[in-house]
Amino acid sequence: MMMELIFYLSLIFIAGAVLLFYFYAFFQQKKWFNRATLFLVLGSVFLTGVLFISGLKAHHHPSTNPFEIYNFLAFLVLMVYFISEYKFKIRMLGAFLPLVALLFLFLSLFSSRNSFPLIKELPDSLFTLHTAFSLLGVTFFVLSFIASFFYLLQENFLKDKKMKGIFRLPSLSLLERTSHFSLLTGYPFLTFGVILGFMLAGTKLAGEWMLDPKIGWTLLVWIFYSFAFLRRISGKLRGRRFAWVLIISFMMIVLGYSLINYFSHFHGFIFSRGQL
């Protein structure tokens, strides 16, 4: 089928881009970065085509089954990479953010393409916004996690007064600005996503949703990011502590998707159980 061909083309080009980005990281030659960027642009175009065809074929937004969600996450990660590259010029992100997108593509490759049965009971526009805002917030937090990890790594290098490994990391101030940008951008998206999720659950689902472990965990994650957001804008959270808070907060997101979802009745779709 046409969609399968386009999907595999996006997979091939993005995988090629990741490989070329690592060539750039090793050789530090601009030609490798330019080639990697070209491959990544082509892969992104093909991935956009996959999402577009999926939406047209199913007559809904492309985020109602695991295959579509992982592709949508890969697309968002790539868009965040292009935004951050344009804004901060941190070329080492090319060795990490596209790799995250590639991981999502591989996950989609082995995921179910069956839509969730509960989708028909939900307002399509409201569910679309809930999904888009939530996933976009998480995507920006991927950037904050990587920038914070780089910050701690670079700080360690500077304390040792030597560089280790093949990567030339940016300055601490640039990495902190990147984390600051990703937190301040991602937090409002996450907040709107959580609010819309509660609106959907309260109006369309039975009262048992309040006891769902994923919903409780999501609220806890939001509280952690709210703490980071408020402390950051008040100027009370900086440097190493800021980096650690963002890393711990993102690990809570990972735990939510990798473990808590397994016990969730409404969010078990990550494991292709056909439930929301």
C-alpha cells in the first residue's frame, strides 16, 4: 500500500539522518551536518504524508491508535528539533532528538492500527485538542530532559577541566536557556491537555475514572512541572538544581508511559489493548 511505502521511506531517511548526525559528532565537519539535515527534512516530509493519509483514510485526526500516536510523537519530536536548532543552534541535539523520533517510529512499526472503541463516544474536537496538547507538552519536555542532561555533563567536564568523549557540548548558559525555553513552552501545553482530559472524563466517562492510576499519576507529574515552572519564573530555581528537577520530572513521564499505563483502564492503549 501507498501509506506503507511512505512510512518505510520516512523510517529509512530518518535512520540515515541519525547516522549522519553521529558522523558529524565524530568528525565535526559541516558537510555531515548538512547531509543529515537534508535526510531529516525528507524523512519529516514523508512522515507528514503518513499522518495525512492516516487521517484521510480513517476520517479522523491521526492519534486514535498506537500506530498513529507513535508516528505523531515522532513528528512532534522532529518539529521541536527544528525549532530548537533554529533558535539555539545546538547541533549536538541532532544526535539525540532525531534518535528519539526514530525510536517512536520503530515502536509504531510493531503497534496496533485498530482504533480505540471508546473514541466514538468522545467529542472529536475536544479529544483532538486533549491529545495534541498533551503530546506536544511531553515533546518539549524531551528537549528539556536532553538539555538538562547535557548541562550536568558539561558541568562535570568543566569541573574536571577537560573534555571527555567525542561531543563538543554547548556552554552552560546556552543549555540552561534551552531548558528554560522548553519548560516555559511545554508547561502550558501540558496544562491545557490535563484540563481538557479532566473535562472529557468528567462529562463522558463513568465516575470510576477518578481512581484510574494513570490519571492520578498525570496529576502528580503536572504538580512536579508546576513546581519547576513557578520556581523558575520566580528566579528561585537555577543551574544544577534546575537541571535535576527537569530530569526527575521527565523520568516520571517515562514511568507513567512505561509502567503506570499498564494498570490503567482508560489509557491502556499504549499496550494495544484497545482501550482508552
